[in-house]
Amino acid sequence: MNQSASPWLDLFSQHLSQHDLSAHTVAAYGRDLQRFSQWLQSHHPKLSLEQAQMLQIEAWLNDVEHNPSPSTINRRLASLNKFYDWLVLTGQIKQNPAHGLRTLKLPASTKPDISEADIDQLLTAPNINTPLGLRDKSILEVLYATGIRVSELAELELNQLNQEQGLLLVTHPNQSQQRLIPLGPETCYWLTRYVSEARPAILHSRMSEALFISTHGKALTRQALWLLIKKYAQHAHISSALSPHSLRHAFATHLLKNGANLGMVQLLLGHKNPSTTQIYSHITRERLKQLHAEHHPRA
């Protein structure tokens, strides 16, 4: 976390880091708490984070000047609850002032699914006759073929790829679990070409353990991967907004539409909680209806 307005923020950050949370999640909690602290300094300069009450918390969450979305409000409330629960646990305050506030009901998602035709256009967008184009082609193939998180892809090392068996060993962002994901023949083909042809050309005799590297010989960052996908979506004239998570979503959606079950998708996505995968349950219902209509004599 940055320079703290409260002496408890750094201790809270250390507490989170010891409880199986990724650095990205810890940083997100820190940003929310720093923003609330800054808001308090502007609107209630005599109050510290520990002294804030429900009235101030509710005012910040609904501050129209910043026009937060329902999902942003819910995330901020979760951060505050986590922090104040910890303060209660450590005896710094008697009760959590955010405890009586409820999360907002989120509107149904209107984001369209990415079609298989869109994916085909995206995968053919890179120029495979150049080292960087071959690298980018491999990245897109891996993201769609495995459904891994962009943070997981950014941290992949060369030794996590088993080309002979067609497997990728993926480490969860919080480093607490690993999973093996099979790679299809098409993805294996492009990865093999990238590793043998493009990667050495990009490295120029430099050493790196990272699987996907930048022109500086360093691992590609999450931001660079996001921009890469945005660029090729534009090249492919795809109107839907694409991001690394879009490819993860497409991976799960297309698996289920082609007959996979939720349990298998949960395993491949690396969801610890089955409820996380339940957002895709409507796809399996539609698939069952389709199968029933195709095969039942009374359908």
C-alpha cells in the first residue's frame, strides 16, 4: 500500500498477505481504503478511518461526484467490511460501522457472448511471418484454448509447458494451487513454433525464464497483454469489446455449448468455489433443452 493516512492500513495489508490472497487482491483492498481515507480528509477532516461511522461510509459509497457503478460500490463495501472486521478482531474498535449496509443488486449482464466466428477472426489477425506476430498468435491461442487468467499467463515460465504431453501447468495468482490444463494439437503446434523460432529471435541471446516475453526480454505484463488483445480485435474488425477475460469467458461458454459439464469447466477455470462457475449454468440448461428437442420423440 502507499503512504498510509491510518497507521493500521499497512498492518492490515500484511494481515491480508498472510491469508492466501493474491498481491492483486491485496492492492485492490488498499486502493479502496486509501480512497475512503482521502474522502474523509476532504469531507470530515477530524475523522480517521477508525472513527468513521455508517453515515460517512454510506455517503462515500454513494458520492454522486464520482458516479460509482453498483459493482464498484459493492467492491468498496467489501473492502471496508474486511478492514473493519479486522479492526474489531484486533480490539481497535468495538463494532464494524459498515456492517448494516447491504450490497446493491447488480443489473443482469448485457455483455454479448463472443461468437466462435469472432474468435476465428481474432486468432488469424497476427502476422505469423514475424517473431512478434508468431508470439502474439501463440498467446491468443493459449488464452482461448485454456481459459487461464491473464495474470496466470503473464507469470508462465518455460518449464511450465510440457510440449511432449501437450500440458500446461498453471499457477493460481495467489500461488496456493496449481492445475494441469490440456492443450489441443492446434495450440501445441503454435506454441512449438513460437518456442523454437520466435522466442529465440526476440530474446537475442538474452536469458529469461518467462514463457511469453517482450522485446526487452522481460515477461509481458498484464497491461501489455490487454493492449495486445485490443489491437488484434481492431485488426479483426470485431465490434464486441474484447479483453483477456473475454477469452476466458468464451472458453467456458464454448465448452459448455459443445457439451462439457459445469464440473469440468470449474476444474479447468481454477474456480475454488462451485458457485463462481454457476454464472454459466444457463448455458447448460439451454444445451439440455436443445438435446431434448433433438432426441426425445415427444419433443
